[in-house]
Amino acid sequence: MPLSDHEQRLLEQMEKALYAEDPKFATSLRSSSGSRAARGRAALGVLGILGGLGLLLAGVTTTIIALGVLGFVVMLVGSVIVYSAFGARPADEAEAPTSPSAPKPTTSSGFMDRIEDRWRRRSEDGQQ
């Protein structure tokens, strides 16, 4: 049963309010179908890695070099598929609307940044 125009407008208003209140949560809800596809690609890649490993071992045990090389190539392709499944953002997440008043997520500084800050503070204290 399709929604009426009034219900559709209410739903859109609720969605905008959710994005304004908690954009990270709203994005995680929206990108659930994309994460399913990413998990499927990752599973396919893992199967490729395992199949390639099997071919590689078969090539080593039978001393057929072409079979070992084919196994290595299949493992490499499987690894690229797994990497692309986890490395790429889902399309829904890229299209999520952002409000200008929403706070930007803070990124924690890395280990080297903290060490450099300590070094600067130490050298500044020594000069004063």
C-alpha cells in the first residue's frame, strides 16, 4: 500500500530531523544495503584467496609451474576484491545529506603527532 502525500512529507521531515540530530546514526541506517553487498564481495574474495591457495599448493605438489602461477594470480585477484570491499565507501554513504550546523567528527592525532607536540613543548619550555 503506497503512502499518501501527507505521510510521505512527514516521513521526509522525520528523516531530515534525524540527519540534523545524529548524522552518523542516520548514515549507518541508510547504508545497510551497501554493507551487505560489501560483505558479499569480501566473502567472494576470501573464497578466491582460498581457491588460489589450493591451486598454488596443487602446483607445488605436482610440479606444474603454470598451476602454481595460476593459483598465485587467483589469490592476488581475491585479495584485491577483499581490499576493495572494505576500502570503498558504500554509495548511499557518499550521497548522505550533511547539514552545515552538524559538528565535524574529531580525528584523534596519531602517535607521531603526539610525540612531535611533546617535543615542541619541551623545546619551547627550554627556550623560555
